[in-house]
Amino acid sequence: MHEYVDRASGKRSDREQFQRMFESASQREFDCLLFWSLDRLSREGTVETLNHLQRLTSYGVNYRSFTEQYLDSTGIFKEAVIGILAAVAKQERVRLSERTIAGLQRAKAQGRVGGRPKAEDADPKLVTKIERLRAQGQSIRAVAAAVKKSPNTVLRLLLPDRKSV
């Protein structure tokens, strides 16, 4: 028997002991994982947590929650538990997608435009300043630092026909 204990939050899966547990599971060093409760195993969300449980199952490792008797892949309701968790995860994915689409539509209705501004849409004063600094012999990197833009953006803005880029 081995304990895998992380002192970090369960909201991320890059925890050292969590990863070590999966490595041991993949090598079949144990056949059942007992955790206190599902939220102690992972707090990443339904989909991610279900993926962790499915990963354990794919390694041939069963799992049980100490405090949640219904969460038990070793019992007669194994398939039912996995089916319910899968349905919940699917619903969460659908709701997340709906919220994302609604948020994007609301932002668009408010006139907001997503993404980074295009270099071609740069302020003419900025282009003039870039050209002046280059004419003074400054390097592309020095100009970029002076105008707080990337060297690639400075190069694009220096092209004679920026609209075709």
C-alpha cells in the first residue's frame, strides 16, 4: 500500500504526487485507488475529473471514494456510475459551449472586436515615428523597444505596401 499526498490545490493536475500516482497506475503497481472524496482527487471540473477516472480504468485500476459509496468502480454498479459521470460531463461541456457562444454574441452586440489589433491598422503617427527612428540608424530591435511593439510588427509597418501583407 502506498499513499500519494499533495499539499497543493486539486484544481491542477500537474501536482507531483498526482502524476506519480498515475505513473504507478500505468505500471500496475496497485489495482485499486481509494480516495477520500472526488473533490479531494481533483477539482479541475467534471470533464477533467472524468478523464482521470477513465484513465485509471484504462490502466486496469479500480477506484473507490471513501465518503461517497456510490462512487465505486469495484461494485456491481460500475457501468452505471461511469455512465452517469459521462452524462454529467457531456452536459457540462454543452453548458460551457453555450455560455461561451452567448458571451461572444453579447460582446459583439456591444461593439467589441476580439483578437489582437492588426499591424496594418496602426496609427499613422506610430508609422511615422518608426520611420524616423530607422532613418536615424536605429536597429529594428531598438525601434521596437522604443515604440513598444515586436520587431516583426515594426518590420511589417516598414513595408511599402502594408495592405498586401
